[in-house]
Amino acid sequence: MNNQDKKTMLDYIASCPAFIRDNVARSAELTQPLVDEFVSGGYQNIWIVACGSSANGALCARQFVRRCLGCEVKLVTPFQFVSSEHDFAPSDMVIVISQSGYSLNTLEAVRLIHEQGRRCIGLTGDTDSDLARACDVSANYGVGRETVAYVTRGVTTLALFFMLFAVETAAKLGRKTPEEVSALKQQLADAADCNDAMRKAAEAFLQEHYQGLSGMTNAYVCGVGANLGTAAEGALKFSETISIPTAAYEAEEYIHGPNIQLTPHYTVVLIDGGEGSARIHQLYEGTRIVTPNAYLLTTDPSYTGDNVLSLPCTLPDDMTPLCFLPFFQTVAYHLTEDLNRWIKHPLQRQMEKECAAKADGYVNSPFSEDTPGRVQ
């Protein structure tokens, strides 16, 4: 394959709506391994062990799963899990995630779970990977093949998978009626249109605000509820691609310290949401007092302004990460391309060799590509 045939982040972003529709259509088949495990295992709560974009995708879905299943969902990174926090109970379903299936930290988490005599459940994009072979139950969450190291379709399809898993499990346990299940699936399918609309809107918004966004030197991304996951993924994308320091905060926490260092050179993106909407609008207006580079993403058509991107969307708040994620992915791709920031410092590559994050099999896996980034 020559360089002209290689896919870019933008190709994977643009493919997300089709994957959303297809994965919703085959929801029962896609989620069956985890649904059957949850029901037969008599689990009460869920632990998700994941890092990077996988952790962010899970965080995007956490509120939906909690509300749909009426259970608690705990999210912990693999290193924290192995080193410090692995006091899961027999009634806790522990799910370990690695898109590539070769992340060393997730394989260590599997080892620890087995040492405690417990079944391990794995989610991956490659069911022929080390992770899938090591787990008692494994499932492919419907990401397809994504060889660009800066994950885009992976985080969206993972968030969607957990939402579908919650719907199918609730149906099997009798916690949702067939009518409720059908309505939820239709809303998730509708998210495909919102996802596509946001990608297109982000392209136009970037051009309209190109001077400010292309001049970013450091940034905050703030959200609440389900969009804490969107904020975390947005900050990660800006950091790893555009190579600017970017932090994610819960919206109210942002003004309890982080805001003190604001100057007119800072960029702040606030994601609107749910019952916190009025406060987020206030924070947005307040931030604009300090910096002109404050932006608001919202689905509220009544809230407008020069730096406001209002997306026509009537989905429940806990589904909106599926709609907001393309903004950060699209902006990250274009600015990294325009500013020629794909090539990282040579010492960073040496660091990657010193601090290996992938098992040897990753080199020949479907997700392998020789890029500075990492597929988590």
C-alpha cells in the first residue's frame, strides 16, 4: 500500500456514522458474550479496567450504563488496578479493555484477576490477540480495523458498545420492556446522524475560528456527566496530536483552581450538558472575560453566539458523547496536519523503546502501524 492509499484519522472519523448504524443493527449479536456473562454470573456491579482512549470511551458510556442497568460502574486504569486498587467483590464483573489486544498493562491486569481465582472478561478489536486468548470471555466491540495510532473510531464504537450492552442486558433481565429497548436502540441509531452532523459542523467551525484555534498553546476541556468522558478524550487528542498541554476538568472543578492561571492566550472548550447546563453557560460567559478563545459546544438551539457551536440534536444527555466526540477529533486532525506536528521529538521515540507498552505480537497485529502514537 502506498502512502496515498493509507487511511488518515479523518477517514476513520467519517466512517463512524456507518459503524454506529451497523453496530446498533447487530446489537444482540455484538454484545452477547458480555450479556450472557453478566446474566449467568449474577453480577451486581461492573469494574472497567482501561487506559487512554479506551478509558475515555468507557467513561463516555458510564452514566448510561449506570442508569440503564441500575448498577455501579467503576473505572480504573490497569496500572492502578494492578499496583493498588483490585479489591473487587465476587459480585463485580471485571472487564479489561485493549483495542489492539496487546497492551502490556492490560495483560498484567488479566494475570492478577486470574491469580485471584476469578474469571476475566476482555474487550478488544482483535479476537486473535494476546488479550482475547488470555481471557475467559472475550468480545470484539465492533471497531473494525483502525491502524492510525490516534484512536477515533475506537473510542466512539467502544462507548456505543457499552450502551448497547446495557440495553441488551436490561432487556434480558426484564428491567426494560421491549418497547423501551426499541426506543433506546432507535435513539442510539439516530446518534449516527448527529455524529455526522458534528463532523461537518466542526470543519466549518474550525475555518470560522481558524486564527484562534490554530494558535492554541495550551487548553482546557470541561464537561460534566457523560461528557466528562468527551472532555477527557478531547484533551487527550489535543495533547497527543497537536502537541499542546491540554487538561480535562469537570466543569465546576475548572473554576476551583485551574482557572486562576488563565490569560488571554488560553483556550477553553466547555461542553454543555443536562442539569448543569445553566451553570456551564455561566462559566462560558465568565471565561470569555479573560480570553477570547473560549468555546461552547451545545445541543441547545436557543443558546447562540460567535464562539458557540450549536448542534441540532434531541438525544438524551447520556448519549451525547457519541455526538460531541467528532468535534475534538476533527479539529485535532486538521490542526496537526496544517501545523505539521505529526513528527514528535526524537527523544520521545527513544522513550517509547525504553518504556515498552505493547507485547511483541503487536508488531504483526491488525492495529499495528509505525507511527509515534499509541493505540490503547
